[in-house]
Amino acid sequence: MMFPREDDTWFDDAAGPIARPYTITGGRTHAGNIDLQLLSLVVALPGLAEAATMAPEYARIVRLCQRPLSVAEVAAHLDLPVPIVKVLLADLIERGHVIYRTSQPLSDTPDQHVLQAVLDGIRRL
Amino acid sequence: MAFAGSEPRRNVSATVVKLLIAGGFGVGKTTMVGSVSEISPLRTEESITQASAGVDDLTGVESKTTTTVALDFGRITINPELILYLFGTPGQDRFWFMWDELAQGALGAVVLADTRRLESCFPAVDFFERRGLPFVVGVNCFDNAYRYGTEEVRAALELDDTVPILLCDARDRESTKQVLAILMQHVMANAALARR
């Protein structure tokens, strides 16, 4: 639903920011079956040395994700739109270079221990 | 998670929670995020290609057709197993459909109000009321802004008596901490009621 369809046509400004990033993904706009959300945590398994052997966009992600980051943070650091970052991350996940966890959907009544921990954490800041 | 027991640094098992900071354009949402975030507020762009059709005829700050919406956010690592993200909601009304996705899984929200243009936070108040998401109202005290009392703001916004409302300074870390702490207490009270 969030992704442009193939038969969409872009002109002028509408084409500008979108067209170039999608060349990075080879025109792909879907992350396959991998359900990445804005706040899914991702972390790279290869270290910095291995990253040097990868294609530049993947190498940047692997270098960034030496500690757990959300998809939103990866996108912000790479200065790329979220949907494109999802495609790149999905590639890395399929190759076993990145592991991820979808943020668990919170129920209508969130766990009181989690809420208390958030409150305590804010007070400690 | 299969990898959870391995190297802690590469652990993705942490619980992720989010709070929203909403309010009109230019009210200080990103400033508030930045006052407590451990990272400088980051900006990311989410695609709204299809949903944007037909809503751009509203009179807005920008007249140009856009296919993405910018989100500003910050992060507070409470402990290695619990990460809090603060998301600033897009300022323009025409992005209301993004809020639905943003609001999913959010614990609660701060509606930042500017007394010089109180009406700019009506859409946020309406949205959270309809969605049943707990929220508090922070009246951002800008320099030289005309000061109203919190009860005057409550009456103007037609807020329920149960909705906490307080004066704040979005630039000030202690002030933002206070707003967020009151929000969390409100969220916990709501959760306790729902559990009965």
C-alpha cells in the first residue's frame, strides 16, 4: 500500500527524489516477504572488514549496524527514504548478513512492567 | 530469537516502544524531541505516494505535490532491553493518514500547544480522542507568547477533565522529562482502568 505501483508515472519534482534512490535497489520497491517496520531493530553480523568487500550501499548499512538500530535510524543516517532502505535491508537479511526483529505489536493494555520501566527511565534521564 | 543468546552487542531482542509528539506546524515538536533524545533528532522520509492523491488541494504551507512525508525522531535507550523512540508527527493536517500508522503501537502522545494559535492542535486532539490513545497537553511557553492558564486552554480545547495539561518549555530537558513522566503516569492509569 505504501509503495508506488509500476504503472505510476512521475514528472518533474515528483520524479526527482524518488527516481535516483530506486536505481540503488535495481528498481525494486518491495522487501519481499520480510516484514520490516519503521521500528524493527536490525543488526549486522559481519564486521567492518567484511563490509569493505560489499557493494557500497550494503557496506554502509553493515558499518552502521554494528549495534542494533531501528529501520528508521538506518534510513535517516543513510539519508534515503524508508521504503528503499527496507529493500536493501531485506537483501542483507536474505543473505544472512543482517538479523532483525519486528517490533512486537503492543496490545491495547500494555504490560505494566514495561510502562513502569519507561517511566523510571524517563525520570532517570 | 535464535541469535538472542549470542553476542549482546548484536542482539535484536530489545523491546521497542514509542511515544508521539504532536501539534501544529512550528510548535516545537522537534525541539522537544531533541531536548531529551540521546541522539540529535533524526529525519527520515516515509513514502505516502498513493495516499497523497486528492489531498493536496488544501491550503498548506507548501503547495508543491509531495510523495514523501518527513518524520523527526529521537531515541532514549532506557536499558539494553528497552528502547524508547520519540516521534514528531508531521505538522500539516493533510498528513493525517500518516498518523494512523504512526499511532499504531504508540503508548501515548504529547499534544504541544502554542497559545498564539491554539487551533493548530485541534486535529491532534481530535485524532487521539477518536483513537482512544492516552495523551497529555503541553502548553509550550514561547518567549513573549501570551500566557493563558492551563484551565483556559482546557476550556478552549474542550478537553476532558481526565486529560492532564501542563505548561512546559520544549527547549528544556527537565521540563520535557516532566511532561513525559506525566504522560506515562496517565498511560499507566488508563491501562489499569482497561484491565479491570
